[in-house]
Amino acid sequence: MSITKERTSELIQEFGLNSADSGNVSVQIAILTQRIRTITEHVKIHKKDHSGRRGLIQLVSKRRRLLNYLKRTEPKAYVELIAKLGIRK
């Protein structure tokens, strides 16, 4: 249910400032978004996986908090990120 190391490194390259910038808020949000999409597909197939559903809710909550932080500190970066990830209308 997790993402591969290769996909994680691709996301770090795409959203980070350099290849070692995994702590950047944008990178963290991108990685969480990828994990959320993966687990969402899993939960659609396995409807009785309640622990997976709980983990999904925790990831969504964590991403929401990070997005709120980014919106508060860097509104322009927030708008660009949600457009790039396609997570909001």
C-alpha cells in the first residue's frame, strides 16, 4: 500500500529544491497525495479493511494540516501546488 522509493525520489526531484530536499512542505504534500491515491484504490477494492481506512483518514488529515500551513505562509506556492497536484476544485 505504500509507494516505491523510485516514485518518492521522482516526487522529491519534481517538487523539491534539490534531490535531498525531502523535508520541504511541498514535497511532503506531494508524497502524501501519492500515498492517499494508492490507499484509496486499495480501500475501494477491500471494503472491509477498516484499519486501512483509518490510516487513509490520518493521511488526509496530515495533508490538510500541511496545506493549511502552506496557505498561511506562502499563498502563491499553495495555489500552484494544488493546481499541479489536482487536489482541489
